[in-house]
Amino acid sequence: MNINLDLITSIIKKSIPKYAITDVNNVMFKKIKMKRDTFEKISNTEKEIVQKTMETNPNLLQALFDKTETAISSQLGLNTYTPLHSMHAYTGDVKTQMIKNLEKIYSTSQRALYTLLELSVKKSKKPEIVKIEKELLEKFGVKTCFSDNIEIANLTKDIIRQIVEKGRKPPKEIKVSSFWTEGGIALSFKDKKTTTEAIFLSHNINPSFFNDGYASTQQPGHVIVHEFAHIEDWRKNGMDKWLNQTATTLVNKERILSARELQIISKDVGEYAGGDVNSGLEVFPEIYTNLFFDGSYSNQIMDLYTRKLNGIIFQK
Ligand SMILES: [Zn+2]
């Protein structure tokens, strides 16, 4: 089958709000215009085109990821990079305003990814899955869609129960892609009134894929809790800490970890967390996930987690 990547990209791009970009300062301070609820602009026929094409080509989702990222950066990339470089020179209200505007820009790329992933999810007709989805919505207010994946449906149900038992608020959406093969992604973006908190999982999240010492646990629910931990981090610490690798080093200096710290993290937490050179972005969720499953760490790691990353600790 011949894949028209451009056609599909143009469908997805409908969900990316357009900015009135004139120059860096206008973008940063004045002219950010967000359009709401753009997902609805994609017609059912267009949704079907994308889904059918994904179904016949498992690599398409990755290709679309890349293309969407390029579309976003060509629209925003240069305009965000320059002011970030000089961010450290700003203080007070100006800096606060800059961070606020950057959150809007970040929110845009999150929204584009949301649309893309949403298109990769298929509503299940299997009674046992429909039953779990209904139960999770009624009992915990979590919108789920498991794309016929009964194993992840049961696992998610169990994790949401544990999240609530620990006194934490579950995310608003957890969805399973039928086409995407590896990993998970957590998204968080704000509309005028609501915050979307969504987790998308690939159809195979079995942690036996991890090498020994790569992730902080080998629990079957590791990926779900890890993605949820990103949402927890953003809820508690805001978005200015994780805008992007370039931004983080400038916006949030206290989160940069030293080579020595990363070495200890690699050994005691896992290689995935330890490889996170700039931002502390992946260190938080990896530590959180092990603590979630009742793991423990040395005082040194806990001190770094609570002080430097403003981490979350569970009540025993
Ligand atoms: Zn992560």
C-alpha cells in the first residue's frame, strides 16, 4: 500500500494552533493566540484514513511523530530557542511572563502529540474491556480506552486502585495505542478552564524488555506508574522545569545533576535515570516508581530526590 505521509500530516496539523509569529519578543510577550478544541476539526473520515493507514504500517506512527515534531519546530523552534538562551538574564515579572508563554508553546506541541496518539487508539467492542472502561470512569473518573488489550486493561485497573489507595489523584486519561509497539508517553496541557492529563501506552509494556539495571523496577506496571509520575512532577513543580533540554539548563538551574550524582543514580536507581544528563526529567519518575512499589533508597538518593527534585513521598 502506498502511504501518503503528507496527506496524513496535513490532517494532524489541523490540530496545531497557529501562532501569529512576527518576531521573538512578540511571540514571547504579546501575540500568542491559542485556538481551542481543534481536535474536533478532524472529520471522522479523516480519522479513519489515519487509523487505516496506521493499521497496515506499524512504522507509520514513529514517522508521523517525527514529522509532527518537525512541523511544530519549524513553526516555533527558532522563536523559542533564542529567548531561552538569554533567559538567565531576566528576573522578576519579565521572567515569570516568559515562563508562562513558554508553557503555552509547550502546550501546543503536547496537543499535537495528543491528537496523533488519540488517532492511534481504537474503541474496543469486547464486553470484558468495555466493562473495565466503564468501571474506571464511574469509580475513579478516569477516561480509558484499551484498544482490545485485556492485559493492560487489568493492569491499569490495578494501578489506578493503588494510586487512589496511596492518596494520590489518578490521571484523567489512560489510553492504549493499537499500533505503537514500545514505551509510553505522558502529556499535560492546559485549556482555558481544564488541564488535560493523558497517558498513552504502547500495546506492549512488558518490562522484561528492559535490561537488568536499566529501569528502577521490573514491575509489570512500571511504565504506567513512570508516566503517571511525570504528571505528578508537573502537578507539583510546574512546567518551567521540563520545557526542553535547552530550556531546563537555563530555566531551572537547581535541577541539573552533577556527573557524580548521575553516576550514583545510574548504579542505585537505573541506567535510564542516570543517562538523563541535563534535566532531572527522568530521574524523578524512576525514583517515584520504585517508591510506589514499596522500594527504598539510601539517604543520599532520598535527599537528592526530595531537595533537588522536590519529589513526592508516600505515607506508609
Ligand atoms: Zn519518562
